[in-house]
Amino acid sequence: MPSHRPAPFEFDVDLSAHEMLRRAHVLDALGPDWDPVAALRGEEEAYELLYSGLDADQRRIYDELVSAGVLPPRGGGHAAA
């Protein structure tokens, strides 16, 4: 018995215009005072605080996570002192 399945066809959706609109909305929501360099600097400071003051066991676990590639290396692979 012959199969009556339709032939496959290509289906393309170009989301370029939608992506540009999405980016415009994001930048509009951030406002004119948003400073990406300051935001990145603040994020780095937050990470330094997060990994500062670790005891020996916490530092060992941190180093294991860095070695396993779970966390990115920071400060030579050691938590901030």
C-alpha cells in the first residue's frame, strides 16, 4: 500500500527584525543613564565580595569547582582574600 505522506518542505522564519525591535525595547527600558562599563565593574565587585572571606574548606570547594569548569577562574584560581 503506497504512503500518502506529504513531501517535506523547508520552513524558514527570519527573526532579524524582531530581534532588532527587542534590542531597541531593552535599551529603551534601561534608559539613557545606563552605563554598561559601570554595570560590569559592579558585577566584578559583587563577585569579589561573594568569594571573599572563604574558610579553608570553602576555598577547597571553590578551587574544585574552578578546576571542574563550573566556575570561571578569578584571581589566579583562588577566591579573593
